[in-house]
Amino acid sequence: MMIKKQHLLLSGLAFLLLIPSLPVHANQTGSQTIAADEPTSLNEGEVAAKDEVVYATLSAAGEMNDIYVVNIFDVIHPGVIKDYGTYSNVENLTDLSPINQSGEEIELVAPEGRFYYQGNMENAVLPWDITLTYDLNGKEVAPDELAGADGHLAIHVTTEANETFDPVFYEHYLVQISIELNGEKARRIRAEDGTIANVGKNEQITFSVMPDEEGDFTVEADITDFEMEGIDIAALPYAMAIDAPEIDDMTGDMELLADAISDVNKGVSELHSGIGELNEGVGALHSGSADYHHGMKELDSSSSDLLSASNQIDDALSTISQSLDGDPDDMNLGDLQELPDILAELAEGLQEAGEGLSLLEENYGLAYASLDDAISAIPEYKLSEEEIQSLYLSGADADVIDKLVETYSAALTTKGTYDAVNEAFAAVEPTLNDVSTALDDMASGLKTMSRELSHSIENMDIAASFNQLEDALSDLSSHYGDFHNGLVDYTGGVSELTSSYNALHDGIGEVKDGTSELESGTAELEEGTNELYETTSDLPDQMQDEIDDMLAEYEIDDFDAISFVADENENIDSVQFVIKTESITKEEEESATEEEEEEPGFWSRLMDLF
């Protein structure tokens, strides 16, 4: 038996000797064994670029747990590489060669190509303060109280700058937050400012925080037997290529709009100028109408005196004519001697009446001329329906435009009415002139008759001249009756004209008030359209500036990457952050059955033979 065991032992040793020798590698602090593909010299290596990926794990509330950095070198010449960082320990992730650490200086021997090593950090912080809170049914709860919970859940995530850290990452990095919820355990998910996407049976909610901005987000859901994987947070340099939109067609349309507004502004300016002229004309019209109206009233009021005087003259002529109708021998010579004086007084009365009518004619002429000038000052042009409609479409105050159209229509009506009755107005002045002339002629005739009668009484035979006097006075009395009847018709026409003109004058007054108010309204309209024109005259440039400003909000100044770990590190190409929070899960129950013993390996069975 002993011999058999010795034979087996010798056989086993012989088997071990037949196994090829395996390379022996040192651990992180052991001696170095150089592999076939490692550099055989200790020359200084050359690195084209270095990347840093910062991995951090947070508690479910956002508190820091662990943080480590994976350093990635693009080695173009193998050899000794120096790096810097405050690490508690380092680990080679590329091969089994050792990495020497002395304080913050890290020294390693790297082959050509990509070289990775990990450095673990203690008491390190991130550039962002990240806070997570949870409300269940409106009450804040700790994360560990949510596992297996039911109800309405609200998850609040906030990010802000860490004031104790260099702000360069906060100012230039985009932060993306991804929350994944089990679709069977969370329903009716709502996330304002977030993007919700289906990921298999789960729902993924993503938020983005722009560089140099704080984040504040909330996710709400109705949960049942709740569990949740950790929240993923990534931060990387912001880079978004946004091409400026083609706006040539749009700017062309804007230029057309600006030109149209310019035309509207010019039109409104001309309108205001025209309304100003209209208002001045209507003002002059109202003033002339007032003078004319006053003259008509004076003429009408003097008509009764004129008729009364004419009646007296007519009666006097009739009386004289009747008194002369008899035997000249029976006539009292004393009465006859009084006749020249009576005729002279009658002539004086007719002359005063004629002078009064002459003065009235003069005043009427002035008033009529003023009225005619004022009416003529109203512009002749007419606005088309299209031009009026364009005013309404210009965006101006509709009330002002309504007043404008109303006053414009009233002015045209006034001008049209005046043109229709102008012939009657024009006939008044010649009529007054004719009546005044007739009265002057009568007065002159009576004066001549008075002088001749007086002369005849003194130098002639009364009986011989009496018949001539009787015939002349009879003829004068007869014709004066016709004159008096015409005068009655004339004064009646004056009275009717005065009464009718009251309404016309009142209408002119209303037009004046309307044009005055209209001028004020068009002044405001012109001010508004001018402001609109000034605002829109460079509308295409304004639009381009607005687009540039909007694009500028998404443009970040060129960012030269720096090391997250140490300022001494050079050739930094990129630094990225990968952050994850703890999951919220229920604790698993311990298995009632013990795990089966591990089956012995080959070497264990081999050694058991001895």
C-alpha cells in the first residue's frame, strides 16, 4: 500500500513538471514582470490626448457615496507616462503592469495605443449639488420607506452649482437626468418639462439642464408595491449644432409688410393733412355762415320796418292822390303849400330805406363771399370704398375711423347741399340791389316832384299846374302799390330763407365740431401709424437679430477641457461624468435551504489522492 502511494506521488510530481510555466504578475504594489507586448525601455512615453470619465454613486437622496475616475490615454509612443491625481488607490485596467503612486504623482509604463487605469477618490465632490426628495401621498418620506409602498408618489430632483468647486464644468456642461420606472408598478406618470419614452415594460423620464442653469424637476406617478432602479445622471460638454434657418423668403415678405406699413403711414399722414385743411375750411365755413346767418336775421328783422314804412308811403301817396282828386278852385292853398314838404319827407324815407338795403346788400355780400370761400375750401377729392376699407384693415382705432368716415360724409353732404341751393343764395344780393335802386329812384323822383311843385306854387298858376301834379301823384301811387306788393313777397322770401338757413347753419356747426374731433383723432392715428412704421421699418433686421439672440441662448463659448482630478494634467481631450443613485428595492428573504457545497475542483481532487 505504501509503495502504491509513493508511486502515485511520483506520478503526480512528474505531471506537474510537464505543465508549462505560467507568467507571474505582480499586484499593485508588487514587482513588475514585463510581458512580451510591453515596452522594454523606460523611455518617456508620449500621449496624444487624455480622457477622464468620472464615475460617482449617490445615495437615493443624492448624498455622495463613492467616486472614482477612469483615466484613458491615447499613447502614440510607449514608455513612462506621468499623471496626477489625489487618489486613495489606483488600479491598472489595461494589463497587469504595476502603477507607481507617490503622493499626487502617478507613474506608469504604457504600451502604444489606449491605456486605462482607475483612480479611487475619497472626500471628493462633484461640480453640482444634486438633491432628491420623495413625497408619498403629499408627505415627504425617506427613500427606504418607499420600497413596497402604494399611493401617489412625487419625486423631486434639483441641481445647482457646487460653490466649493471650479464652476467651469457647471458653466459648460449639459446635465441629463434619466429616471426609469417599472410600468407595472407606476402608472399615470406625469413629468412637466420631461420627455417620457417607453423602454420595454418600463417608462423612462428624461430631463435636461442647460449649462450655467439650475434644474428643478418633478415626476409624479401612482405606484403599487413600489421599486425603482437607481437614477442615471450624465454630464458632458454641451455641443449642439444649430443651423440658422433660411429666412430669405420670410425677410422678403417682411420687407413687403414694412413697405405696406410705410404706405399706410404716408396715407394716414396725407389724410391728417387733408383733415387739417378740411377742419380749417369748415371752421372758416362756420364763421362765414355765422356772419351770413346774422345778416339774414338782421334782414328778416328789418323787413317788418321796411313793410311798415312802405305802407306809410303807400297810404300817404293814396291820401295825397285822393286829396288832389277834386276841383282845384275848392282846394285850400295852405294845404297845397304843405304838399312839397310831405313829398320831401316821403322821399327822405324812401332814401333811408334804400340806404338800409344798400348796407344790408354789402353785409350780405361779405357773408356770402365768406360762406362761398369756406365751402369751396372743402376738398373735392373722394375716397373710394377700397381706400376706406384699407384704413379699417390698417389696425387703426375703428372708432376714429368711424368718426373720420362720418365727418367726411357730412362734409360732402354740406358741400353738395350748398351747391344745390347756391343759386338762391346768389340771387339775394342782386335782388337787394334792385330794390335799393328802385327805392333810390323813387326818392329821387319825389324830391324832384317836391322841388318842382314848390317852384310852381311860387311862380306858376296853381290851377294850370294842378292837373299835372294830380296826374303825376296818381301815377306814382299806382306804381308804388305794385312795388309794395313786390316788397311784401321779397320780405316773405327773406323770412322763409332765414328760417331754413337756421337748420343749415346748425348742420355746419355740427360738421365743424366733427371735423375738429376728427382732426384730433387722425392726429392720434398718424402718431400710431408713425410709431408702427418706425417699429417695423427695419423689421427684417429685427427678425434676424431675434433669431440670432435665440440661437445665442444655445451657443456656449468654446470650451477647452481641463482635468477634473488635477490642474497639472495636460492634453485633456474630454471629461465626462457618469452618476448613479442607489436603487430602491425590497430586501430579499433569506433562503431556507443552505447552498450546496461547491464541487471540488481538479486540483483539490488531485491533492486528495495524496
